[in-house]
Amino acid sequence: MSKKQYEEQTKKQTKCEFLINVYNLSFNNINRHITIVWQSVSVLIASFVSIIFSEKYNISIYPSYTISLG
């Protein structure tokens, strides 16, 4: 293998490593935002469900809030 071929192969390898690292960082960022959104949505849904159940089954509202936030 000549020096020129070796340099080209090294450049390709470093470029591939760079692109993989950029992809991993951007995917981690997207994954973090998706997790935050779904956690927020699930807390809101649980709160509404606990309020609905407290009205339907005539339960005091404070334990239902405690259950939904716990």
C-alpha cells in the first residue's frame, strides 16, 4: 500500500468516525426530547384520569391527586 492510498484510507476512516459521532449526538438529543415530551403527556393524562375517576366514583379529590402525582 502506498503512502497516498494509506492517507486516503485514513481520511475516509476519520470522516466515517466523525459522521457516526455526529449521528449519535443528534440521535441522543432527539431521544432526550422525545422522552421529555412523553413523560409530560403521561403525567397530564394520569391527572385527568384521576380527576375523572374521583368524580365518577365519588372519591375525595386529594387522594386522586396524590395517586396521579406519586
